[in-house]
Amino acid sequence: MEEGKGMKKVSIEEIANALGVSKTTVSRALSGKGRISEATRARVRAYLAGTGAVPAVRNLPLEERVTHNLSMVIPRHFVYLDLPFLRKSMGGISMVAAQRGYDLLLCYAGTLDTQQLERQLASRKMDGVILSRAMADDPCLDLLRQYHLPFVVMGRCEDETIPQVDNDQVGAACEMTRLLLRLGERRIALLVGNTAYTVNMDRLRGYLRALAEFGIQPDQQLILTGVESDAQRANALETILDQHPDCLLCGDDRLAFDVMQTLHSRGIAVPQQLRVASLYDSELIAGMTPSVSAVQFDAERLGSAACRMLLDLLAGKEIQRRQVEGYQVILRESTK
């Protein structure tokens, strides 16, 4: 009998519940990838052998599973945010996909919740996947490897074998910080989001690199990470202002927008009393008064490049595994 045919199928969730481990752990044991112990892998293998079951994963020949759909995976908390970067990159993906006869599906995933992606994979709804944000230790990667589905990551991955398209976040953060230092600022506060996302870690790396170039020792009280929610943004600004910085360097446009509004409500004049800059530019902050200095990336181009890379993978073409797009620093009224 063909291997797996007629045998009992068991889901990842069923295996996880039976062994008292997470679905991510089971996924890594099945894929052979990821950081888990050999003892845990052996437990999963022993469970399958003991029950006579096989994982409910179908590896059909490519011609039997062509859907002409691609899926874009978006972090679940993005649902609650109005992010120009996401809209523009999605537009770039959709445009290239349509040109080659593909449609785009959306999928939401969190660090602990990959159910929607699991359903799409199990139902064979797409031919390939684009992950919109790179994360350290991302459970989505394990799932995609398990299902042997081609995928591309927008952002930097430590695993250099993973196809990835990224912006030069380190270089951009370094250059913006360097320009602020040349303006005479020395106490530059940095506010960024969750450093589980490599984009935020790279922004921190660029900031620290510029300080080192100027011989400045980082002040940990001027560095706040994990600033994501409205409450966290409010608390972060309160904490940072107590440190009397010369300048606020915000990790993204949404954070810069909230910071500018709060400073205005408190009567703190920008740039006369405090300079403000952002490591991502959008209409959200370019149209403020005063307009905010920022790093400009082409999000639509990034999405287009990611989609082309994925479609080339699907076509069996040789690709460059890591592609890096450039940036431009735009100085406006907030840093004059």
C-alpha cells in the first residue's frame, strides 16, 4: 500500500494535546527544523508509531495543487492599526500577482495563533505564501516547511536559506541618527516596537552603530522597545520625557504621529524645544504641522519584489535568496 494511504490521519492539534506540548513544537518535530530537543522529536515519532497514524499533511504533486492563489500573512495586531506600509506593500503584491494570473488571499497570524494559516495550508488554498513581517522564532516558518510550500519573507531572517526581500533598516536608522548627531543632539531617545520583529531589532542596531561612530555610550534609559499599543505609547513618552532628551527618534510613522500629537497637547514646541524624527515615512506624518523628518522606503516596490521572487520560485527559476532595497532620508521642519 502507498505510504500513508488508508492510514488514520491525525492533526497537529491532536498530537499536541495528546503529548501536552504546543502545536509549534509538534510542527517543528515533524518538519525537522527549529529549536527543540531530540527527546521531544522522539516523543512525537513514538506517538505516531504507537497510534499507527500519520500527520494530516498532504504533499501532492505540484500539478495537482495549483490554485493560482497566493497568500499574504499579516500579524494579527495589524488588524487594529492603520498602517500605510502594509497597504502599499499589499498593493505591490496584488499588482504583480494579477499580471501573472494570480489572486491574493489574506491570512492573519499571531505569535501563538496560526490557525488560519493552518486551515489555508491544509485546504491547499494557495500555491505560495508571503510573510509580511520577519520574526525571530516564527511558528509560521515551521508550518510552511512542514507543508513544503514555497514562501518569501518581507524582512530579514537569520536563516540565509530563506528567500527574503528587505529594506536596509540598519543603514537607514544609522544615517538618520548620524544626521541628528551632526545637528548637535547628544541625548537622542529611541522608541521602537517589539524586537521580536527583526525590523525593530535592525532599527535599534542602526541607532547604536551611529552612537558608536560618534563615541557616545548608549544611555539605556533613552531606549524603549516593545512600544506597540496606545497605552504603551503613552507610557513610553511619559517615561522618556522624564529623561529630558534632546530628540525623539520614533521607530515608525504611527508612533511619530502619536508623539507629535501628545507634544502639541502639552505645549512642547517642535523643533524649538524638542526635535522629532521617524524611521518610516508616510502621508500620516508628512502632512503634520510641523512636518516630520523621516526615512522613506518604497513599500510598493518591496511588495512587488517579494511577489516576483515568490512567482519565480513557483516557476522553478534560480533566485537571489536575499534582496535588499534602498532608502532616502527626508529632513523636514521637525528637525530644523
